[in-house]
Amino acid sequence: MKKVHIKSYGCQMNVYDGQRMADVLGQEGYVETATPDDADLILLNTCHIRERAAHKVYTELGKLRDLKRERKAQGRETTLVVAGCVAQAEGAEIQRRQPAVDLVIGPQTYHRLPALLAQARSGRVVDTELPPEDKFGHLPAPKPAVILARGISAFVTVQEGCDKFCAFCVVPYTRGAEFSRPVAQVIAEVERLAESGVQDVSLLGQNVNAYHGKGPDGVWTLARLMHRIAEVPGITRIRYTTSHPRDMDEELIAAHRDLPQVMPFLHLPVQAGSDRILAAMNRKHTSDEYRRLIDKIRMARPDIALSSDFIVGFPGESDADFEETLRLIADVRFASAYSFKYSPRPGTPAAELAEQIPLAVMDERLHRLQALVEEHRQGFNHAMVGRTVEILIERAGRHPGQLAGKTPYMQAVQIESATHRIGDRVLALIERAGSNSLFGRAVERPDLAA
Ligand code: 5AD
Ligand code: SF4
């Protein structure tokens, strides 16, 4: 039996892509293995968003070259594949820097993996086309047992690429222009997942709320797509990520009020709080527009948990600009957030700007920002203590007799229960908030009482 090890870096879309590549290779007789040590095929599914992420790939490839050599000495072949966004951005350069790599394949061509692997047997291959053809239409459906093994929560990519061109970001270059999957294809995938026991779907896209897929009667929006997904039997939870503030339209906001399956959680990156920096970033919104948008979303769904991405040290960011970011965070109070030091990326307009910020300044700003966000995150988690919320049980817990799941607000929870199982929706009383997880116990469900 041939074995493949897939290591995905970066965002959730890479996790989804990694699973699709496993499905394609599954048809060729490969089974997945969790370690590179016993794999015949090792595939790095890479991320190019920040320099550090891209750098990691070369470090890893150095180690894998040694592994490949050792095995060769024992008469065993290993195939090394680099996929994902570094592959797309750097192409043949990867094999120049690391000749042990057999195949470089971009994120738009992985349905061609079997043919490319065959080609790679007689020499190194690079395929980083951004073809207009629909790769999704060429992907095999995973078997029910494979779906089940991946758990009751699943990712479904509905949109790829980005037309926004934020000045710091490589995505419009690595993932290409916006593309939305047709409605029928998405629904068929969600139905297949639900039939195998999936309850919780996260709809993915680099700019997911710009979704505009071909429907049976013209173009559908993300809100309309979610209304349809909410009708799929078995689907109890729906989320979507990542959204751009400019594409949060009234219909989508209303879906948070009207659809019980749409979870009260929204990742809506703002990046910075100063209008001068937002303009330099080409974000196409001001900080007040963002605040007003948050107000509207909270009117539709008062308990919604909000999350964001922040970049500190964008070229030209002054102390006063940074204070504006802290002020925005204090005003909104995010339930969680990701934050990064600005990293100049080749080919992006911001990398050419003169006023790059010293690392020490970025470190200090990142530290202050993270401390504030952490205070709000802990506050949000502690406010759950004493409340009763519905938990979807996803896996066994840390200790015997414990089960792990999530609240509707994306918080991890451990509950004590001897009677419940994976897939159950349990009402739990939250008794304690730890630093990364809530703890509680199952209580009677009045809505299920006869
Ligand atoms: N430097 C630092 N962070 C970046 N991001 C995107 N590009 C860069 C960059 N060049 C961050 C943004 C984005 C998240 C996915 O990564 O905050 O929302
Ligand atoms: Fe990058 Fe901006 Fe597009 Fe997000 S919206 S993927 S940050 S260009």
C-alpha cells in the first residue's frame, strides 16, 4: 500500500485543499499517514502570506532532502511535492533552491496530481497555471468512512481568490481573481457531508462574503446560499470565513438574525484603526465605517462574538496611528483576534514603500495590542460562567469521562458526561473558564422533554 503524508501550513483553505489532494490520491491507491517517516509521497501544502511562513518551507525541505537521501541509500524511493501558495508564487525557483523536490504544483491544478506525479517520475515538473477551468468539477467525492474520520465539522470552500488588492497582501497574486463555485456543486458537497454525519460546516473563501455563484435562477449571494444550506437535513451549524467589511451587505447581516443555523460568530478583519493607514492599505473602508457596520451586525444579533485580523507596523504607521488601532479594539471588544507584524511581500505595492517600520517598534506594538485583545478575550470567556449554552460535541475530551466541543461562539469547551456521544448537541452549564477552554456539565434539555 502506498502512503502519503500531507502537511498543510497557513489558513483553513489549505486544510480543505489538503483533504481534496488526499481524496485525489486516494483514488490512486494512496492512504494518508500522519508522519513523513513511513510515507512514499510527502506533500507540503504551503503558505506565502508572511515571510516567516514561506521561510519555514525551505527549512522543512532541507530536512526532507536528508530523509530522501537516507532512504535512497536503503533502496527506497520518496517523492517530494510542494503545493499551495509558495508553489504558486515561486514556481521553478523552489527546485532551484532545493533540487530534491520532484513536483511543484499550484493551488489551482491539484486535480491534475496523478498525471503530474506520473510525469515527475521521469524528471522534475512544475505546474502553476491558473487555469480558467473548474478544478472543483474534477475532484472525486470522498468515501463516507473518510468523511466520518475527519469529524463532524467540515470545511467547504465556496469561493477562491480576491479582487480587493490590499497593498500588503499576496493573495490576489497567489490565488488569482475571485471565483465562486456554482450553487448546485456546493449543495451537493454539503449534502454528501451531511449524509455521512457532518453537522457543522464552515464555508471558506479568501473573500467569502463576495460569493456570487451561479444558481438555478441567476447569481446567488452568500446569504442566499446559507439559506439553502440551512435546509440540508442534518446541518445544525453554519459559519463562514474570511469576510471583507465592504461585502457585509444587509441580506447577510439579516441571515445572522433569521437563520438559527448561522452561528453568532463572525471573523471580520479590520487590519488597523487609523484612516490614514487604512487608506494606504487600500482597504476601501474607514474605521468609523467599520464601527457602524459592527453596530448594525450587533443590532441583528446582539450576542455575536466578533473576531479580527490586525497588522502592526504597516509602512508609515506612526505612534498616533497605532493608538487609533488600540482605540478601535477598545471600542469593539473582540472575542478573539489574530495579529501580525507587517511583513513585506514580493510584488505587493506596500513592499515598495519607503517608510518601513523598525522591528523593535513592531514588537512593542504587537505586544501591547495582543495584551489588550487577550484581556477582552478572557473577559468574554469569563462572562460565560454561570450561563447555559448549547455545545456540539466534537471529540473525546482530555480526560476519561470528558467530552470536547464548541459553543456557538467558537469557544472550546470540556464537559463532564458519561452519557453523551460525538455529534450530540448538549445543553451545558458553564462552571469555569480556563485560559483556552471553558469547563462545564451537561444539564437537562427542556426543549427535548416530552
Ligand atoms: N504582513 C503581515 N500580515 C499580513 N496579512 C496578510 N498579508 C500580510 C503581510 N504582508 C495578514 C492579514 C490578513 C491575514 C490572513 O494575514 O491580517 O487578514
Ligand atoms: Fe488579501 Fe485584502 Fe484580499 Fe484579504 S481582502 S485576501 S487581505 S487582498
